[in-house]
Amino acid sequence: AQSVAQPEDQVNVAEGNPLTVKCTYSVSGNPYLFWYVQYPNRGLQFLLKYITGDNLVKGSYGFEAEFNKSQTSFHLKKPSALVSDSALYFCAVRDINGGFKTIFGAGTRLFVKA
Amino acid sequence: GAVVSQHPSRVICKSGTSVKIECRSLDFQATTMFWYRQFPKQSLMLMATSNEGSKATYEQGVEKDKFLINHASLTLSTLTVTSAHPEDSSFYICSAGDLNYGYTFGSGTRLTVV
């Protein structure tokens, strides 16, 4: 069965420092991987996706993620964090051999301190 | 870009009443839409897949008679919470889109049953 793990409930980082939000996945076939951000009482906003091609994917707001097939990881990164990046981040996977369902990780809350 | 509109954003209802939530794709046609439920500080749980012109596919454990889904057109899916109870209070989110380009999420509906 497909699954997504976000091992950290919370990540704290100082403004200006690089940030990493971790994600590992498990699927039976080739994965479609996504990162979403959610602000309080709001829906999800798409950040970036990996389908195929270059393992380093660049997305919105300066975020990027690296697909690592051998480690089955898709960690979200940003070189320099902003206070406004503070939000809830979800990693998601869609198994192309499993229909159109998207499975979400538990979410990681990012706090960026000024 | 793909825009998904969800209405209402907030609703308070009395126990025993029914509430309808609408999900519209504004600038594209969506043969498939998805309904998610999110409990406080938790991830999104897929409730059902809404298919235009046919019955919805419910995830295991989701009561299809309680959460009625209708996808009558290519731009509209509705979720009706029937005979609502306080435990149905939650944040409901729909999504629609394309397998290759990712899915766009609605802004969510905060349901409070009193």
C-alpha cells in the first residue's frame, strides 16, 4: 500500500537560515510526488511536484525539493527561510498504478523565528 | 491556472440537520473530484472520489449514506452531510485537476455542528 511519512511534527528555524522538511514515501510503482502548504483555516496551496525528469524540482516561493529514488525521499528545502514561511506543510504521493488517489503525510509545522 | 471554488467557507448547523458543500472547477472541466476531511492538527483524509455522471467511490470507513456526494456536471460536485452530529464537525476540502499537472484544492469549509 502506498504511504507517506513526515517524520517531524515540527521544524524550527531562524529567519535567513536554510530549512528542510523531510518526506519519505512508499509506492508500488512510479510515484507522483507533491508538496503543499496550508495556512490557518485555509485550503492547501500547491508548491511543487515531481513526475519525471530532473531530480531537483523548483517550486513556488523559492522552495525546491529533491527526489531521491534510492532513499525513497522527497525532502522540501529552501535556502533562506522567511517568517512568512511559517505554516503547515504536507507531502503527498499519488501512485500512478493505483488510480488517482492522493495520499497525504501527517504534516509538518514549520516555525520560522525572526 | 486551474481554480477550484468551494462554498461555503464556514457553516454552523444544528444537530440533526443536513448541510451541503459545493465544489466548483471555475476554468476547467473536472471528471473527477476528491473530498477530504481534516481534523484539527491532523492530515487530510480522503473520504471519497467523485466521478461525473456516476456513483462516488468511498474510502473504507466512510459512511456513504451520511456523506452524500453528487457530481452532476463537469464543473460541480457537492458533499451533503446528512443528519449532522457534533462529531462531524471538521474541515472539509475538495480538490480537482489533472493527474499530470497536479490537483488544485478548494479553500475548505469549516463545519461546526452544535
